[in-house]
Amino acid sequence: MNKINWGRVLLGGVVAGIVIDVIEYALHTYVVADQEGAAMKTMGVHMINGAIPIFLALGILTGIAALWFYAAARPRYGGSAKTAALVGFWVWIVSYAIPNVGLGGEGIFPMRLMCIEAAIGLVELIVATIVGAAIYKE
């Protein structure tokens, strides 16, 4: 089994994280901004000061995690876009699908809103992982 190239995990992960952050920006600024704003207003909450850098950091960390899992899966499943897409799917399950459906099911946010975010997140994670994986070399 080959050793993981940590420099490339970080580089590819940061690039994947930038893809995630750009798509998240578009999603929350243009697609679901009104729905999220209405839901948060109904709950009487607002974003804390400094929330944007936190979300940007989470996007980068998610990208790095996806590339780490890709690097671990690569010797077993091959260094292909299909492997990256499968890794992106499983990272999406844990980091987007389960939390979003949970927030919708608990009534914290509308289920429709959470499903929209999860669906876009699926495409986002797969694309980001494939882009990051293109940079990864052992």
C-alpha cells in the first residue's frame, strides 16, 4: 500500500474546499437566502458576528477531509474520478445528508429547505472531490 502524500492532500483539499465555499456562497446568497432568512427570523436567531470565516474554514476542512479519504481509498479502488465521486458521496452522507435531514426532521429548519441544501451539497461534494483528486498524486 502506498503512503499518503500529505502535501497533496492539503493542496487538493484546499482546492476542493474553495470549490465547496464558492458553491455554498452561491447557494446561500442566491438560491436559499430568503427561505433561510425567513426560517431564522421565525426562530428569532441571527448569524453571529464572524460566522462567515467559520463557514469558509469549515468548507476548507471538509475539502481536506474528502481528499484524505480519497488518498486512503485510492490504493484500494484506483485513482479515478469514479473513486473520487464515491468518496464525495460518502463524505456528503456524513457531513450534509444526515445533519440536514436531522435539522429538517426536528423542525429546526423546514424540511424542503434542508432537502434543497442537501441536494445541491451532493453535487458540490462530488465535484469538489473530483477537482481535488485531480491534484492529488502519490
